[in-house]
Amino acid sequence: MFRKLTRQRLELSHEECIEILKKELRGVLAVLGDDAYPYAVPMNHFYNEEDGLIYFHSGKMGHKIDAMKNHDKVSFCVMDQGEKSDDWSYYFRSVIVFGRVEFIDDYEKILSISEKLCYKFTSDKAYIEKELKTSGPATLLFAIRPEHICGKRVHEA
């Protein structure tokens, strides 16, 4: 169902893909938008090792939310920070996740996952608690249940 990489020697292992999903702060979520146009938006995320889902927080309305409610298949692309080689070229790794969106309506889970996501950005517990208290009720949490994860090494040359 999902295509194999053309250059299989550049393919990342599943473990490397998960490492990137856990470590990196942001990626680009792609949905099927209005009039079947692709709509891609930068998002921060949290990969949950316990259930294998990738979680996102959002406002409760907007283009991406409408798109996901109309069509639950999405893709999510993440790149690591990469490194520059001796010349002008650049090396990095990228991961693409294909899956289906699930909306989370369990308020305790929304708070729990949102807290874990916040800790990716700051260890300021007081700030996180304040944000959860003030923004928690207005937060929409959704997850991608991965159906296919692939990654590769890229050398821009």
C-alpha cells in the first residue's frame, strides 16, 4: 500500500525514525484541504512511546481542523537539525508518518499530553501549570495513529 523508498540504501531504521520523532520539536502536518488542495502547516508534536501515537494541540476551529474532520488521512514530516559538511552541502535525516487522525476528548488526557508536550520546550513547572490552567479548556488535542513510518538520510549536494 505504501511505496518503498527509491534509494533504499538511504533508508532509516524504525528506531532512528522514532528517535527523530521524539527529539525534534516541530514538523509539518499535511492534510487534504478545501477543494482537495493540500494544506500543510508547521506544528509542534509529542511522540508518546506508551501508545505509539503522535499528539498535537490546537485551537478548536480552523482550516486544518475542518480538513481533518472531513478526511482523516494525513501525513507528518519531521527533519532533524542536520549538519553542514566541509563544503557547502548539508546532511540531515527526515521522517514521514502516514496515518489517521483521532480527536481526543478525555480532558485528563488532554492535560497530561499537553503537559508532556510543554516539557519538550521548557522545564519551568510554574509556567506550564499556568498555561494548562488558562489554556487547557480551549485546547483541542488530536493524534496521528501511524499506519506507515519511513525515514531517510539526505545529502544536499
